[in-house]
Amino acid sequence: MRPAKTQQEIFGRLRSETATEHRYAIRGYVSTVAEHGADVMAAIRDALLGCAWMAPDPVSA
């Protein structure tokens, strides 16, 4: 089942397209922060304060 459809079934309603885009942007940000082992709550706080966490540059081979 698609994540958006799951959300609809859990909450019993559809959200606007804009809200859905925002939700997925936040989920992607949190997922990336977690994959890099950074503190998710600190990254969210910093993003809200205007200093978003950035993934480190990949090492050039």
C-alpha cells in the first residue's frame, strides 16, 4: 500500500497536496539524518532555527 494511502486510512481523511509534499520532505530529511547517524531531534531543532543539517560531502575517489 502506498504511504499516502496508508496515512489516509490511519487518519480517515485526505490532506492537501501541499501538506503531503511537506510531510514527505520532512520524512526524507529525518530519514537522511538518521542514516548518517546524526541526532534527529537536534537536526530538526537546528532546521527550525535556520541552520539545517547537511550530509557530509562524499569522499572523492
